[in-house]
Amino acid sequence: MPQRIATVGGGIAGMTLAASLDPRRFEVSVHEAQPERAAVGSALGLWGAARRVLRRLDALPESGARQTGGALHRMDGRRLLAAHGPGPVMVDRPTLLAALDAAVPATVRRVTEEVTDPESLDADLVIGADGVRSRVRGLVEPSAAERVGTPYVALRGIRSGTTRSADIGEYWGGGLLAGLVPIAGDRTYWFTTHRSELTEPFEVQHVLDEARERFAGAAPGIRRALADAGPDTLATALWVAPPMRRYAHGRCVVIGDAAHAMLPNLGRGACSAIVDAATLAGTLNSDGDLRRWQARRVPATQAARLGSAAVMRAALAIP
């Protein structure tokens, strides 16, 4: 009889897992409270390991644009370091999720519901792909049940038009962080991060007003992105997952942000979620040794969680 796997969360991690599990061996259900959120999001970078997973699933968006060039700048635009070597392939989140959705076998059962009690799910294995607010995480490690707040607020948006090659990259300093990255379709992905005492739920206009004031001395490209930003801009508080020593316990497993939500500075969040899901599926499709799987994934992803926080501190500390 096929093993029953219930995945809580239909985002990048959950859909990658559903697309990767062997339908001959597993009865898979994906429980997502808000499927419409798949159409919302900005851009993310796909590094090599994640691209290889997506290519195997035939879910690597053709519209991705490789990031080339770029530099690290002071907030006023003065260049600090030039980037060398190829960067990630940039894709927008809705396009990636649509590609993953198409790769999920028709045998996977989609359930539109909020799972408030994962223990009640009728399944042999419950996978928490339910993000930084995960309800499954506490079943794996009770001391890590609650997400951890940070003092940072992020704005993210995509605007039409290309960016001068000299302006591509990140901008650090003065307690602020920002970036400009070209993506497919002659568009530019931009982001800013600053400390804020605003609390969720945000009024986007309030966050934009605060950011425009804080970034008044920033490079022209950053100021222009903020000036042109509209109500479709994403404004989010940055939360992280607490440290974890394991990702599997009993019949519960966590992957992606549920396991290691990190600050966005290394650009590894989505990639780590994809690799988590693919390697977990590979383990379940073969010997099912979850101890060996987490022995590989816990050190790598917890190091990335710590590294991203260190980069944020360094970025904000530059005068």
C-alpha cells in the first residue's frame, strides 16, 4: 500500500516536494490555505544546485535572466567591490510556482485549507513546508516553535525598464541596505531594507514614506525605484526561524523556511527550500533514512541562516 504523505504548505518547498515524490510509492496531498498567493511575489535568484533540481523536473522557467556584472556599492553609489563570475538566474516567484505546479503529478491531491493542527492529519508522514510561521516546526522541536522577530522591514518590487550596468548590485551602509537587479523582460527587481518600528499588518504607503525618507541620501537608482513604487510593492517584516538541531522527529519533517527561514542577504532562501525538498524526496523514494538526510541538510542550512545574519550586520555597519 502506498505511504501517505501530507504536505502542509503549497509554496516553493511544498510544490518541489510534490513534484519530486514517486507517485507509484506515495499518496501525496498538499494542504494550502491560500492558493491564490502563488500569483504574488517579486523576484528570486536560482543558484546552480536549485537549477539542476528544476531542470530534472522540467520546471526551470525559460524566462529566467542570469545576473551578470554588478558590484557592491556604498549607499551613496560609490563602488566598493566588483562582482566576478556568473551570478544566479533571476526569476519572478509567480513564474517559478507556475512551472512547479505544472510539474506536480495529477495524482497529488490539492486541499485548500488552513492546517491549524498538523497532528490531526491522516498521514504516515507530515511535511511542514509552511514557512516561518510553521505549525509543524514545534512538533519536530518544541523549543523552536515560535518564529523570531528582527527590527528590519523590507520593500520589494519589479519595475519596467533596464538598469545601467554601473548601477547593478547591492548598496550598503548608514544602517540601510538596497539592491538593483535586472530580470527578464527588460525589467528591474529592486529591494530595500531598513530598521523600523512600524508593525504588521503594514500599510504599504506608510512603509514607502518611511523608506523614502531614510533613503533620501541613497544612490539615484535606489531613490528612483522608491519614488516610482506603487501599491503593488511588497512590504514585509523580516522574521527568521530559531536555531534547530534536527528537521525530523517521529512522523513530522520540516523543510524550507519552516526549518531555517533566514534573512535574505545571501539570496539562498528559495534555493535551500528547493534542495531540501528534492533531497528529502530522493531519500523517501529510496531508503527513507531521514537521519542521514538531516545530517546533510541541517549543518548546511543552519550555517546559511547564521551567515545571512552576519552579512546583514556587516551591510548595516558600513558608515
